[in-house]
Amino acid sequence: MELPWPDLLLPCSPSWRCLDRFSLLDEEGEDGQVAYWTLLQHILQQPVNTSAQLIDVLDTIANTGRGSSGAAGDFGTLREAVEHHHSDTFFSRLWPTIVQLSLKLPDHFPTGTIPVLRPGDKLNPTRDMVACLVAHQFLCTFRVPPWREGYHDFSIWYDSEQRHPQAVRMYLTALFQYFEELSADPMSASPGNSVDGGVEFSLHAFDNTGDFVTGKWDQIRLRNLTVVFVQSFSTEQQELAHQGHDGAVVVSANKDIGFGQSATQEELFMGNCPEACPAVLLTPTLQDDQTLTVCGARPMLRILGQRREVSWEKLGPGERQGGRMLLMDALELDEADELGTLPDLKQENILREIRKAYTAFSSWTSGDASTVWTGLWGCGAFNGDPAIKVIIMWIAASLAGKELRLLCDASQSDFGDKCGRFAKKVNSTWTVRELEDCLKAIPQGIRRLETMDWLLDNVPDF
């Protein structure tokens, strides 16, 4: 168990001092340094009416704080995005909004710090507090949290060299849409303006009590598992109107959660919700028994597809309401070992994944209609076996009292069809214990992607 991390130091903290590399202030302390916040305020007073002036300010901030432009590089992609957005609108409306939001930091966080989440913690910052943090992620003023290796601010989207330029343009589009909304209606950042009431970040740890106690598994009936076929994946499931107030969507996350430069599901769902992005500042590396829940972060776009095939459309004001996202990291599994054992079937791996999913699925209380939407969690780059992962999530959802909706796109239609047939065999009759026994019965020497066929051949009809 890791020791708790100290509170994160914010740019407005009196203890944050730095060199005045460009001699912008008249005086410095006896240590040759100045208060970072005073210097930042001075930098933000500079006129910004062109892309060149914007980049000069951001580059000055970067070099003041870290000695180089860092990941922002030449700022080429940001320059392109600003000009594509219509630079006159950006400089007349968005930039003043960003500056105004950022300067409220000491008002929102008078201690100059923000608490880092510990298991069981919930943070409910107001929307204007979140907007202030997002503005600073745009300005790239935060230090890297000690558990991360970067990817804590939006500088990763600024350089002209990008591994997935279209994805990065999409994230900047979502970010500018967010600032556009705030510039048009500052009250949209107030806590009472949204149906869902605000933004909540909560870190959950496995609790071996309640219905998870294995002695009860033979008394708990399976909840419904429904396979939902879609032509292509989208971010629709993170929208409140799609989820409903009692619903949630699984986000297949990394241990160090957050946004990025590509178009994985986690990057799409986080990058599309600027209000979710401060989570990287608050959430230490997820341990094996931990998950993060983000509630109420508003999506700006509806993104279709994943990875290299993505497109998007802007959501209307009434559609930009955020639901519940369950960020949970799956095990990174290797191929079968020298004995031919599929790593998914090792008991310690099964138990770890059931606990992880149960922790996420039991992180909120709700009515009987509560639904978890998920894709094939941990089955892409993490190399999990789809059938085993579905059974694990089905067990966890049933223990947590949630319905499960499995999303399969066109490329997964064959598996989805087989999964639906398997669910019909057992849906209304089995207990959680019987489904676990079914999992244990799968031969250890089976190969990845053959497990669903084995289940259909060996599980009798009822």
C-alpha cells in the first residue's frame, strides 16, 4: 500500500518561487527568485491579439516554469487550431475568458494547494473551480504530479509533430468549444446550471464486504447481460441523456489515467470532456484494488470510431450533459506461458479483475434500472480474452446489482452473436456461483479467442 501523496502545490502558492529568466519584474528576493504567481500575473497582462503573441506568452510561461517549451515544441498544431477556429473569435472571446478563469486560482484555492485523492475520497469542486484548473492546463502552469511522467496538461497537443494529428485537432476542438461556452455564458460554470449538479471525482478501493463475500455467490442470481450491436463505437455512452441518471460507462483506462495524443477509448472519453481532465492532477497511479469515477464532466462532441478512424460532430447546448465514467485498468496480459496456460484463467488474475470491476460497478447506489455500458474491457492492447472478460464483468455487475450492456461494433459482430447466444443459455437461471464455476471449467490449455466457442459447445441449454 503506497503512502498518501501530499497535497498538490498550485501556481498561486506563496512557496512556489522561480527564477525571473527574462527579467520581467523589477525586484527579486534575496535568493534571486520571485514568486511564481506574481510573475505569471505579469506575463498574462501582455497583449494577445495574434497567434504569434499567444505562442510568445505560452512559451514564456513554459520556459519560466520548466526551462523549455517541453512537449509543446513549436506550437504548430495549436497555431493551426486557433486559426481554424477563427482567430478573431479566439482572441476577442476565448483568450480573455481563459485569462480571467486562470486568475481566480487563489480565490478558489486559498491554501495554494489541492488535495490528492485517497481511497474513499470524493472531491466535488464547483464548475467554476474546475474551469479554473482547465484554464491552467491550457496555459501549462502546473508542475508534473510526482506519480506521473508528464501528460498532465495540454502541451502534448501543441507541437506540429503529432502521432495522430486528427485526434489532437479533435481534442482542441472540444477544448475550444468548452471555452466558447464559458465565454458566451459565464454562468454555465456555476454549480446549479446543469441537470447533474456538478463534477465529482471519487477514488474507490475494493471492500470485501456485502454481496462480494463469496459465501453468498450461490444465492445471487445473474443480472441481465444484453449485447448491443453498433456500426461503430462512439462517445454517446458518456452522455447523460443516453446513460440516464443511474447509468455508467466503463472506460478502459491505464493505471495512470488521463488524456493523450491518440484515439484510444480512454483518450477519447477524457479528451472530449475538458472538465474531466483535472483528474490527472488528483488521481495517483491506480492500484490493483482501485478505480476512479468521474461524474458530471460535460462532453463537447460526439465522437464516432476509434484509433485511426475517427470523426466528430459538435453537441448542442442541451446535449452537453455529462454522465458517469468508470475508469478501470485491466491487467496487461502476456501470451500463454510455457505450460500453455492462458493467463486470463489464472485464479489470481480472475480474482483481481472481478474485484476491479466490482469496485467500479458498486461505486454508486441506484435503482433496479441501473445499467453499465461497456465494450470488451482490456481486450485490445492489454490482450485479454473477450469471453473471459465478459464473464468477469457479468459476475461483477450481478454482485453490484447492475445490468450489463455489452457494446460490439461491426468488427466484433461474430463474437457478439456468440456472446448473445451464451447469455440466453444461462441468463434467467444461473447464480453468480454457477457462472464462476463455468469460468473455472474452461480448460487451462485453451487458446485466446477460442473460449466462447468452448462455452457454447459445453454449456447445456436450459
